[in-house]
Amino acid sequence: MDPEAISASELRRHLGDWLDRVYEGEEVIITRRGHAVAKIIAVQPLLPGRMVDGAERASEPQSHGGGE
């Protein structure tokens, strides 16, 4: 299935709806003035259990060096 292309203003107006669709497996191309500028894809199938670019997982406790 080809990704659907939407404008940045459409994305702003209906962000929650588009995120739901991406979560379900759709890919979305974001355009600005008719030119593709970004692609939104679901993270889960791509990187199970990991965040992009080595970012820490939100579920992992953070150590702040308190020493207690």
C-alpha cells in the first residue's frame, strides 16, 4: 500500500486521527506547499522494545546519582 500524502495543516488539525492510523500500520507523507517533507511511520514494528537513535526507554528508571 502506498503512503497517503497530507498537508502539514491537515496534520495539525487532525493529529490524533493520523496518529491512530499510523499506529494501525499506515504510513503518511507530510507535505508543505505540495512538496514532501517528512514521513510518519509506526515505531513498534520497526524497533521492537527500543527507541530511535539510542534514546532511553521511558519505562526504564533514571538514576540521578543521589547515592541513597
